[in-house]
Amino acid sequence: MYITGEQKILAVLAHLAYLLGGLGFIVAPLIIFLLKKDDPFVHEHAKQALVAHLVLAVISAITGLLSLLLIGLLLLPVLALLCVLLFITSIIAAIKAIDGQPYEYPLIQKLICKF
């Protein structure tokens, strides 16, 4: 199966969307996911990125709420570690997309299978 340049760019954009700032890290992969249902390569990359970004957003929100009770302050190093992990795995995913290969984010595959 030949992967076009456009497919690779869309897959890379889905993985690196958090660089857009704001809600772009969720909106960009969601739009790509919804618009490219007929393209298995782009659709799968967008789904992987969307779930990974959503998981980090939920964990960040929970940590933020718990910080109000001072409990969350203890979770800030864990959140920082998860952000670094997302950054590293997103770079790996983008490289795989450029090479035309599939990628699965670690630790979240059960969620992705349900999605």
C-alpha cells in the first residue's frame, strides 16, 4: 500500500497537534479522525493521537482539581512525567507516520480498542 505525502502530513499533524496550543491538541486530531474515515492509515494515526491527547487532558484536569485540595500537588511530578512521555511518543509516532508505518501509543491500547 502506497502512502501519499498528504496522508503522512495529516498523520504527523494529528500526533504533533499539541504544538498548536490551546485545544488544538484535541481539535486537530478529532477533525482529521472524523474527515478521514475512508483512509485507514490517517484514520488510525488520528485515533491513536486523539485518545492519547484526551487521556492526558483528563489526567491534567483531575490533577488540577485535586491541586485545589493540595492532594494534586503531589501528582504534579507524575503529570510532568506523562507530558514528557507524550512528547517522546508523539515524536516517535510522527517519525513512523513519515515512514508510512503504523504506531500504537503505549499503555492506552485497551482504550483505543474501545474507541
